[in-house]
Amino acid sequence: MLRCGESKTRAHDINRFISNSVDFYGDIFSWVNDKYLTPSEINEYERSIYCVKHKSEIAALLLLKDTASEKKICHLSVAKPFRNSTIGRELFLASHDQLNDEKPLITLDQTKLPQFEKLFNEMGYDMIETLDDKYWIGNKELVFNKRFDN
């Protein structure tokens, strides 16, 4: 796992990689660009991007938020060819280290639960609440480990 570089290529590669999440989080491009890819003093200390690369392509992506009031896995995705490997587990463990929290806040679209349920159970993650219509009407966002205050 490496911390992603600071180039325009990085932004292009990250946006291309997250395009698979558009169905679940419609404005994800603006959010990632505003919160993670636009340089600012606040973002530099509160937001981190980590990548797992395979042959110069992003195989997995981890976006973290680390503030005094919130330690959150904001996004974690693994490209289809690399799912059912250890990459997802390694990213979760890395997030625990980076956030200094074995049970950070994470939210998940309910349709994605089958992909993560086994790992969440192994890691002792607890579902705390369900948020209706959080990102779009009809969506149920599952909240794990801590209350979601935003």
C-alpha cells in the first residue's frame, strides 16, 4: 500500500477508479475532488488517500478522514479482479493503524453488505444504525462502529 502521489495523473486515475461507485454515491467525483484531490491545508492533515497498485493501475483505494471528532473510513474499494484476495483485509488493517482506531466509523450502502459482511464480522464491526435516504431516495446506508453525526 502506498500513499497516492500528487499529480494530475493521480486525480485522473482515482476518478476513473471510483467511477464504479457512481451508482451508489451520485456526486462522488465532486466529493473526492473537493475533499481529497484539491490541495488545502485542512485536507492535508485531515484526509488521506492510499492506493494498492498493480502494474501501474489502481487495484484498490482507501480514503480516510482523521479529525479529533471523527475517525472514518470514507471509501474503500477493490477492483473486481482483486476481490477475494487479501487486499481488502490489508486496507482495513492499515486504516486501523492510520486512524489509531480498531473500530473506525464506516458507512456502507445496504446492497454492498454481502461483499463486506464476513470481513466486518471477523473484525468485530458492529452495525449501530441505518440511515434512510442518506445519499439518494430509497437508499439505506448502514453505519458501523460509531454514530454518524454528519
